[in-house]
Amino acid sequence: MRTAGGATAAVAASAGATGTAAAQEEQPDWPSGVTGGNLGEYMDARGESEVTVEVGAGDSGLAFNPTQLWVDTGTTITFEWTGSGGAHNVVTVEGEAELDSGDPVDEEGYTYEYEVAEEDAGITHYHCVPHDAVGMHAGIAVGEDVPTVETGGGSNGWPENIAHVGIPIHAHWVGIAAMLGIAVTFVFTFYMLKYGESAHTGHGGNQ
């Protein structure tokens, strides 16, 4: 009982620690136009000099992937067309980065590069003009000085203090429950041995 309980507590503690770490993760505070975009994948690419965003991602080809991207200044973002979902383009809705890939294109492998500059610091919301109404929106966060929010808090149901997990059961209650189970087993066995046979067993053909 002690070994099993210890193992369970260790697993619970690990899960609780994971939950705490998730609660402390920070992401940019994306505007609603970005969070409402199709696909919804997030990438923290800070520290990377180059990153690629798929244009025409997802099952229907009507999304950017990643949809939410956090980068440093100086990063080169390459928007690469998948060829799915029709003709797309990349145009800023609001924010500091001036994204504009031009006319919509449906050619697979077509690319548009944007090098992030210091004046792009902040959060930029962009979209595909032909598919604005169907949710083809995304966002780029640039630099460290952006508003952030904590994400993942409470999503797994584990409290930060592992002592609050479950209901404590004292050892004597466990012993009483075990003894009661043994007693019930004996009573059931005795009953089956004494009364378990059919009422007609042993009476031969007289019935």
C-alpha cells in the first residue's frame, strides 16, 4: 500500500508540476482578429534567424501556419504558398509591420520574404484579403516589449499544492475496509457451500 501510494503521489506531483509550468507560460496578448483565425497554431521562434509560414495550410487550405508567431527583430520570415485553398496574399490589417505580398497567388512554392525591423516591434495582425471572411487571419509578435498573458492555467485541473489533490484516507480506514472485504468473502463462500445447490439435487426420481 505504501509503495503504490508513493508511486501515485509521485505521478500526481509530476503532473502538478507540469500544470504549474503550463500556468506560467507566457504568450503575446493577441488581438481577437488573430485568435479567431483558422488553425490557431502558435510558435515561439525567438532566437531563430529564419522562419517559414505556410500560406494555404490546413485541410481546406484556408489558414496560415503558424497562425501566431513570436520572433526577434532581424528575423527573416518566408511566407510559402502551398497551392491549396485558391489564391492567397499576405496583407497587414493593423500593427507596425507593413506586410504586403501583392496580388493573390495560387502557385505552389511561391514565396514572399519579410525581414523584421526594429520599427516592427509590437503585434501585427494580418490576413489573406480574398479569404478574410472565412477566417484566414494570423499575427506576428516582434521583440520582447509586447503585452503578454499567461496561458494554460487550470487547464489540467491540478492544483499547485499537491497536498490538495484528492481526499486523504487514514491507514486505519484502509485496514477496516480490507477486513470487511475478507469477512464478506467468507460469508458468501459459506452461503454458497450450504445453500448454493439446486433444491432438487439428491432427490432422485421421486419428484
